[in-house]
Amino acid sequence: MKSRNIAILSTTDALGGAEQVLYKIAKFYSEQDTNTIKIIFFKTQTTHYWHKNLNKNVEIIYIRNKLWKLISYLKNNKFEIVFSSHLMLNALLGIFRSLKVLETKRLIVRESTTIFGRYSGFKLFQYRLAYWLGYRKLDLVITQTEAMAEKLLQNMPYLSKRTKVKTIKNPFAYPPEEETRGPVNIAGEFIVSAGRLIPEKGFSILILAFKKLLNEQPNLKLAILGEGKIRQKLENQIKELGIGQSVVLHGHINNVYPYFRRAKLCVISSIKEGFPNVLLQMMSQNQKVVSTKCAGAIDKINGLHLAEINNVESLYLAIKNCLASDDTGKRQMFDIELEAYSIDAFITKTAGFID
């Protein structure tokens, strides 16, 4: 088998949705012993997860926010394939390739979110500039959904003349059985949601919807897994609604699978997403899953209970109806859906677009 020197770059090692995709790519290539994998994180170390779970042919480097260190490293190494999954880092690598700081046969990037309709003003201007300057020397831009690709090309039509923009579903792999049976720090019956505590995740809407549900199911609890900048705002909301005994912000959880497995229901309340990877994790563990229509492909997934975005009543009704529904056959339905999200399918399709 051909040996490849592969670089995977990320802003952080914290396992958000984009980082989980990069981790799966790293694991896939590292399991072929002939490959040499370099994983470069721009920020400082926050977890040992990558070190513990990847093979010995993987070298992990932390740049620690020192741009000169990244430049020096890239100038002294040549790669066959480079992967990245964050807009500003994607753009930076494209600029480095134009300046011949980065030498690689293939530069492949993912769009981890859609910025259009999510940002405005100077921040949106910065992102548009990043596309203009940095997306000149990319071989492939991967979007998670067709709707995401359409939105990108509507706003940045020149990209189609510079590079290939293709849609490939996010890779997903079932966790080991023992990982799904870990401890759960919640007593009694609960529903669960997970994600960064930011406005785009719609947790304030979820809390209001859950408050309505409590009138009918007073013993049910809501667990929100994740950490972020609006924690205090959510804590204040919970206190003002008088539901502090029923809603718990659990903070960051290393292993979310046991929570998804044991919950009465899993819910995505997001307002805007590229595609929520956590939805696939939920589907792998639970037959009852509710999601808002926060991404283009969600309404095409069989078996989900859907709600309108930013709509308390719609989310409340979706949760209520899902809890009362018959989930016979749902496991098979979800498993069939998840087959299309395998890492093998992701790599094969990626290779098909660049080879």
C-alpha cells in the first residue's frame, strides 16, 4: 500500500463537530500503518483524547497561537494531502499555498458551518474577505449538505471557477459498546440535548418548550450537556422560570453516549447549523429523536420528529408527540440512515473528487 504523509489542521483539539470529523479522518488514515499522520492544533492542549485513541504513526503538534511556528513547520515539511475544517484556517492554508509556504499535492477543506444569515456587519465582511483571499488554491471544498453548497455559491459564485465545491455527508462511526454504557449523573427520567452554550443552539427556546411540557410531566428532567458563553444567561432564565430542580446544565461531558442511550428522548433545538453531528450520535443510541429544521438535509432523514426553528410551541409539540409515539422499527430505520455516513464512504467520495 502506498505510503502517504498526511497533515490534518485544526484550531483546537476540543471535540466539537468539526473536530470530530477531523478525528475520524485521522483515525482512518492512521489505521493504515504505511501512512504518516501529522495533526497540528493552532491553540494549546485541552484534552488527551487524540493521544490516547490514535495509533503510534500519528504525531500531534500544538502551535500555541504562534503563527511563526506554524509557518516554520509547514515550510520544512511536504505533504501529499492536507485536511482542514475551519473557515479562517482553511483560508490561511490557501494563502500559505499561494505563497509556497505550504507544499501539498492536495489541499482539502470542509465548511463546518454556514456564515450567511448567521453573521452580519464587520464579522461577515471578514469571512467574505477570507473566502476571497484564501480559497484560491484549494483542490476541494466539502459542504455537509446540498443546501449549504447552494448558499455558499449563491453568495460566493466565483468559487466554482477556482475550485471544486462538493457535498459529502459527515462521517459517523458507532462507538464501542462499552463506551455507551458509562455512568450517567442524572437521577430519574430525563430528556437530553447537547452542544456549545451559544445562541445559535436554541437552548433558551428548548427551556421554554420544556417548561410547557413540565405541566404535563412534572417528574421529567432536562439535561443540557455542554459549556459556553451564555451559561449565565441560561442559568438566569431557568431561575426566573422556577424550574431549577428540573433543568440541569451539566457542562462539558467527555462521553455523551450513555446520556443519549438512557434518555427518554434526545433533542436538537438549534436555530442554524451546517449539519449537527451530534444528531447522528443521538440517532445511534436512541429511537426517539427530535430536531429543528436547522440544516438543509434534516427533513430528509427518516424517523425524526421535526420542529420549526426558533418556535417554542412547535418544539414543545414535537417533543410531546415524540414521547408518545410508537418507536417500533425506528432502530432499523436509523441504522439504515447512518450507513450512508460511514467514514469509508466519506473517504471514497473525497478521493473520487480529487483523483
